Amino acid sequence: MRLMRVTGSAEGPKLVEASAPRPEPGPGELLIRVYAAGMAPTELLWYPMSHEKNGDKRSNAVPGHEFSGTVAGVGKDVAEFSVGDDVYGMNDWFSNGAMAEDCTAPSSSVAAKPARLTYVEAAAVPIGAVTA
């Protein structure tokens, strides 16, 4: 799948196009076919872009942690969503984000996309809603 990764340079972090295998949803996770993703203006500078949860250095992170799309896979112990459901939500800051054709997210951080919102509008909601 195609995606965008964060790389370091003398001028600071930059986005580069790359490819990677499609992720697999783990227990309690969903695989999302991403139709729209959001990225905060300063996100490339945030700690999770350059570090793992345990503090180790991280490279090639995929940014964009708010998304909308369609459920493409369901992990073990997920009962509230099915393949084909239109959804929006957020994924963990330390996981790879949604600037990719597919991403994974905990089902607890995903909701059904309201029919009256476009995919682009829905992808703009999660971080703003948490901030408010």
C-alpha cells in the first residue's frame, strides 16, 4: 500500500511517499480503508513522530491520526463493527497513522460516520472534538 512517512533531515522532518505491506488488525482493532485523513500543522514535530512509547528513537513514522473510511477488516474480540461499515475516528499516537491507504485503530476509538458528513468532514472531527 502507498503511504507517507516522516523522515529527518538537516532542515527538520519531511514527508516522503513510500510503500509498506497492508497492516493486519490485532485483537480489539479495526483495519480501515482510509478515504480521508487529518494531520495537525505541528504533528511532524510531536514526540510520537520521533519516539516509541517506551522512549526509544523512532524513524519512518506514518502521521495523521484522525481518519474516515470503511472497515476493511475486523480483529478478534470486535463485535460492534463489520466489514463495509463507514466510520471515523483516531488511532494511537504511537502507532502508524492514517496518511496511508489503510490503517489500524482500536475499535474503542472509532464510531459510525454520520451519513450527513462527507468523509473529509468526518476526518476533521476527532482531534477537534477531543480538544473542545
